[in-house]
Amino acid sequence: NKIQPLHGIMDEVNSDAFDLSSLLKNDDDDNGGDDMEKAYEMFLGQLVFSSNDPRIDIMDNYDLCADPEWLTWLERKIATTRDVEEKMALQDLSDMIIDVKKRVELSQEAEERAASEANDAEKNRIAAAEAEMEEGRALSGTDLLKRAAKVDTAGVDAMVKEQAQDAAKQ
């Protein structure tokens, strides 16, 4: 029974227990899923450990946060996490992303509706102006002069009416 000398921690350091080169290898046969997994993990780390309000980071990276593949990955991550606190934090983050996504979609719908209403109002204005032009073309010379006189005296008539109302008040 031979006693082996004790070298202490150097035995462990010199053994393969601290061989981290397998983490650094970059084989060509790695599929894109591993790269996406790493990218998703890094993005999750950015969101979780950012000093900003998470909602700001979500808006800054909205395209990534709203990506269905990312959301599916996050839900799978939540489902497979065993740590209760991590699961709760990830669920809160997921809820925030969904909330921001709904708000952005509602905002986009409101903008589209406002643009559509403005477009409809412009079409109505153009139709009314064209109808008025057609009506003006059909006027006889006398009718045209009468209408021009009304336009010419409209400002004066308004001022006379206003002065009459002021005089009635006094």
C-alpha cells in the first residue's frame, strides 16, 4: 500500500476538470439552433440585467421582442426553468412584452384609422369642391354676378352685423 504524495489543488488544476476548451470550440457541424439559442440567451440577459426600465428596452428592441420565434423560445424557457424566482421573473418579462406588443398594435390601428378618416375627409372635400365647380359652370352671367356681389359684400355685412350687435348691447 503505497501512499501517494498530496499536491493539493494543483492535482485538480492539472487534471481535465478545468478544461474549458470544449466551450470555445467552433465546429462546422454545429447547427444554427445552437447559435440562435446563444443569441436568445444573450438578448434575454440584456433585457433582464439592463439598468433601464424593461419597457424601454422592449420598445428599443421591439422587432426582436415581438418576433414569434423569440416569444416561443421564452415561453419554452419559462416552462423548463426549475428555479421559482427565475420563472416568476421570466413570466413577468413575458407579460411586459405581450403588454407592450398589444399597446403598439393598438397604436398602429389608431394611426391607420386616423389616416383613413383623414383620407375620407379629403375625398369628401374634393367631391364638394368639384360639385361647387360644376354648379358654378352652370350659372348664367347674371347669377354669377349676384354670387360675386355676395362674396364681395360678405365681409362688410359681417362687420355691420357685429356693430349692430354691439350697439344693441349698449
